[in-house]
Amino acid sequence: MDTIESIKELETIAKKILDAKKIARPRRPIVIEFCGTPKAGKTSCLSSLNLFLKRNGFKTKVLTERASVCPIRDKYNPSFNLWNLFSSSAELLENFVEKAREIDVILCDRSIFDCLCWFHWFKKYDHINSDDFAVIEAFLTMGKYRTMFDLIYVFKTSPQVALEREYANLLTRKTGSIMNNTVLTEYNLCLDTARSKYEQTFRCIREINTDEKSQNLVSKDVTNEVLMNLYELVVEKVAYVSRSVLKDYENTNFWRSSSMLEKLELQFNYRDKVEENNELVQPIPILVLTDESSKNVLVARKKPSALSKKSPEKDMLLLYFGGHVRVEDKLHEYKTSQTLYTALSREIQEELGITLNISSISAEPLFIWLKDNERSEKHLAVCFLYKADFSHHKIKLDEYEFVQKTGTSDSGKIFEISSLEIDKFERWSRIIMNELLDYKGISSQLDLFK
């Protein structure tokens, strides 16, 4: 396929994604890191990808390499690497957290994986001790940090090719502190070590050897893969389980169980494909926020525009927050429980603007599976109760999804559980009121669910 046809093909995919974005809720940017051997072509590829995305209507943010502006001159000093890490991380966090809805793609020219590779080099060649390395490694691979990254491209080239490219347009043959055969050989070995060690830790690591590849071919392959990831983010791949896994619960509508979590072997597919299959059930992790005394609870109402016409949540109050498990919530080593916690933490951040340590919940979750209509039987609520100190949290309901806390609105307010009027709540909330919140006087009204 020639260059013109390749570009047209990529532009067709880009238009398909943009069309999908018009009807999909904006979530978060995908984050891509480019790292690897110096002169392997990572920065050129990043620039080419950024230009393509911007000219085809995507909003991008490039986080440039910090090493060139680092005030620490000694590149053999671990502080050089730490300065680059903290400098780039500050910019990444600012854009990922505060500007998530404004950006489609964040492109990082060297970030945490690059830092891990260099610290392996520092440790191997005795520039840092094992204890300090272990602390830095634990920090860089903590779940909340590494789960921001969707793709990590490791560009690799041989020392000979790297040096040829370095001197191709320079009037010198003198080597530098990094650009020399010894360090480049050592660094490539550390790249191999890091990739092997962390390929099950990060969501997706791709190695590209550019010794014999043209820059255009590399850029095309990378752009195509990035577009595929964008498509999955916009259209959403959600978790599901086979209905047969729940066969023991066909005749009950709610139950408690901790062991049940690991029995849910999650699989993922595009949401529309999952929704149309009656043999698939979607686990929906949800959270109820009460105070330490369990006497008060946070209540909300969703906007009609954020719901389908047949949604049971329409015009009703809710006692819970949460949503679908998406493919980016699962990392290689995650158990089902960890994936659910990750999904729920993300949903709470998106819906309420607060961060909670969901995995600290020790009580058994409440499972709710109503089967009185086709839509309900395709969704399995996995409900957790979280006792929060509301004075520590500044709750800000998502403007896209929820009716705001203004005037006489009861959405986004904290109510005494005993004062709640059951008729104003949808069905999952009614069961939660009785089974988790010990709301008095509703047992007879729950008979139809049992």
C-alpha cells in the first residue's frame, strides 16, 4: 500500500472515531509514553503522530522531554533522572486530572517507564543502592500511577545505528557521556530487563526496533494502533460474565458474598455487542456513602439526558454511585476484586470528584440481580458500603450525569436515612435501604423482589 492510500485509511479511521465521540460521553485522555534508545526515532514518531491527530480533529497535549532542560548536568547522578521524573509527572498529573475532558490524547516524550529503565542502569552499574532502587521502583509501579498509561512504546536501535544517526549531520566524531558505544549497549540491556520485568505490570508495552525500518512505516503503525485505542475508549469495551456463572442465583434477587467476587471471570467486548446478548450479564460495581454512624447517606438524581428512555433510574433518586467496568480497569495481574475496586474508584472520581480507598472495605458486598425485565437481567449490581467522614470530602457531582445541588434539588445532598421516602427511589436503592442501611418499615414493600 502506498503512502497516499495509507494516509487515507488512517483518516477514515479517525473520522469514525470523531463521529462516535459526538454521541459518546467524554471520559479521559489516553496516555502514551515514547521511550527507548537515543536516536531510535521516538521523538520523530511522536511529532508525526501529534500532527496527524491535530489535523484530524483530535485534541492533544505533548509533554516534551525534560532531560534537555534539566539543571543537573551530571547524567550519571540519579538526581538527574529524579528531576526529569518529577518535572514530567507534575505536568502529566495536571493535564490528566484537571483537564481530562479537554484532551483526547496525552503524548509523553519519556516518562515513568523510561525512568524505570534508567534506574535499572543506575543500580546495575552501582550508581544507586538496592534499598533506594526498591523504594523508587515501588513508587513508579503503584497502581494509581501506572494505570494512567494506556500504551508504552519502547523504541530500540543498535548502538552502531544510534551513533551513525547522531553524527550524520554533525561536524564532530567525539562521543558524549551517554552517546557512546558502551553506555548505549548497557542501556539496551536494561531496556530488555525492564520490559521483561514489567510487561505484566503495565497495560501494554510495545517494542519497535527501528534499525531497518523507515520513519514513515514506524509512524504509520504507531498511528494505527493509537487510533484503535482511541476507538475502544470512545465506544467502550465493558466487562461481562456468562449468565451460566450465576445459575445458582436465578431464583433470588439479592444476596451477600465475598467469595463470589473471584468467581466472576471477567471478559470484555464492545458495549453494544454485550448489551444485545441475553446470555451475558454485566457486573456493575456501585458504592453507597454513609457517615460513621450509618445514620446519613448521600443521595443523587441523574439527568434525563444522561439516561436511556427505558432506564429504571429515570426520574428516581439513587443511593449509589458507580458504573460499568471498562477494559482499562483491568491490568494483567489483577484479580476480579481488584478490577472491580479500580473501576469503582475511577467511577467515584468521575461522578463525585473525590478519591476513596475502595479496597479498604472489608464487609461483604451485596449482589443485586433483578430479572423482571430484559434490561435488568443483563446487569448485576455489586454493591459496597463506604463509611465516609463527609467533612473530609468536597463532593462535586458530575455536571454531565447528575442534577446539581441547587435550590430545592435533593440531588447531591446528605439525608438522614430514617427520613427517606422509599417511593422516590429506584429498585436497587430500595433493596440497599433494607439490606445495607437497615431502613425500617420497607420489608413488606420488598416482597415483590424476593
